[in-house]
Amino acid sequence: MARIPFDTVYEVVTEAFVRAGMDEADARTCARIHAESSCDGIYSHGLNRVPRFVDYLNRGWVDAKARPTIVKELGVIEIYDGHTGPGILNALFATERAMAIAAQQGVGIVTLRNTTHWMRGGTYGWHAADKGFVAISWTNTESCMPAWGGKNPRLGNNPFVMAVPRKKGNIVLDMAMSQYSYGKLQVTRLKGASLPYPGGFDKDGNLTSEPGPIEQSMRILPMGYWKGSGFAILLDTLAAVLSEGLPTNQIDAVGKGSCTGCSQVFIVFDPRQLGGEEFTDKVADSVADYVNASVPAENSKEVLYPGQSTLRIRGEHRANGIVVDDGVWAEVLALAGRSAA
């Protein structure tokens, strides 16, 4: 592992994306999101995801030049076709558009069909909350998790995001419907570590905390067992219905991988038009403080609200450099046309 300054990561990833065919402005936007994700400790959807994104650009599975176009407008609801453009650009557009509607109407709902992997879902929750909005967003994916009671993948892990603005630090939940995302399995495996709790089954059906056998079997464990399975099914169904797009089974039929053709939902509220900014902050503070005041369990030192550890990691990485895997960094440098020396 090495420590690389944020600005260096940002510039190198930008160069890699430009070399893969993106124009510089778009490359910089996407590179910033990848760098910020790693800076927040979400390595799996930051620097680690760069080689795969470049591969999909090269294959034509992601259209670097595509832009979302409107399909339908119904009051505070707008539906867009993403034309398999870069998922980050599409999702940022959808979030911004939902915020613009919410600023006028109190709530804005934007759905996207035919888009691609949005990378870290929490990005769009943080983005909205930083501007004073409440956000609820989710995406479906290709199947990568068995339904509860099944052996073969039939569900996406369908990341779900909720965010509330707060002056002392936004409260942001970003979670997949699996106990651990495949990105988390990869990061843990690269560290040579085990998961803190069992995360899935090996090929023989044994529950395990070792990430490698779970990646190989694709029998990742739904969070909350049957509850996570059910939640994933409904998120998938709603994403497709609300965007007039594809559900997981049809994304599988496309067969291009990594969410190509997926459906997404972005719901944004403007709390300044509800109880007001001061009221929202007061409620959020009370919840965060109450959670932090919990008596820690036997193997815990403190109890945190969603997003609290992210803010700590972000500050530490900004000050001391982002922790990167040496092999991943060498691969990204090569994509940028730089030597590892």
C-alpha cells in the first residue's frame, strides 16, 4: 500500500480517461468522483474501478459522448434515457435536475433508464446533502446475488442511498442489498484479510468469511437474509417501472456487465420548504447525538451514525494522502501513459 496525494490521483485518473476517449471536461468530472470515492475510503468504486471503466469505454459498452434525453415529464417527475453514457455523468445530471425541480416544487423525482454504473451511489447523496437537500436514490444492477433460498444469481445487489443535510456533518446511508458488496470483497481480498462477519457461501454451500471463495461462487449473502432479498426484488421492480426501463432479468439478457442498461431513481426533497433549515439541522443533530451517546458493545469503542466514519477518513486522506493498492496504482498509471517509477 502507498499514500498518494488527492490531486495526483485526480490528475492521473483524468489522463487515463482522456486516453480512453473522453473529452477533458467529462474526464475531469468522472476522475474527481473516482478520486473522492477513494478519498472517502470507498476504494472499490474509486481507483480500483478505473481499469474496468476504461475497458468498458474501449469496448463501446459505455458511450463517452452520450447525454441523457428526456422521455416523459409529469409534474414533478421527469424520465430520461441515459443512452449508455458514463454513469457518473448521467447520475450527476439526474441529481442536479431533481434538485432544480425540488427547489421549485418542494420535491423532484428524476428517473433514468438505459444508463451505466454510477460507481459509488453515496456520491449523489453527499452531493445533494451538501447543497441542503434530502435525497433518496437507488439503482438496479445485473444479477450478482441469489434470491433467498436459491443457489444461482437472480438479484442485483441494488445499492440504495439516503442523505440528510447537517451542518456538523451530513447523515448519509449508502448500502448494497448484499451483506458486503463485491467491491468490499475485492478490497478485503487484496489486503489478505477476512470479512468481520460471514458474507456468503463457498461453492459447497458453506457460510464463510473468506472473500475469495464468495467471489468465485457468486453466492453472496443478502443483508438481513430474506429481508435483503425481498428489498432487492422491490428496488429492482420499482426502478424499472418508474424509469420505463429494464429490470435485472433483462439487464442480464443484454449481457454486457457492470450495470450496462440499468435503471435508476433519484428523489429529492427541499427541507427548507418544509420545517426549514434550522428545524432539519436540529432534528439531525438530535438523532446523531443520541446515537453517539450509545453505550458501546463489548467489542466496540464507539457508536457512529451513517456517514460519520466517511468524514473522518476523508479528512485523514486529504491530510496524509489516499491509501492505494500498489498493483491497482501501477495499472492506473499505465492507463494514463505514465511509468510507475
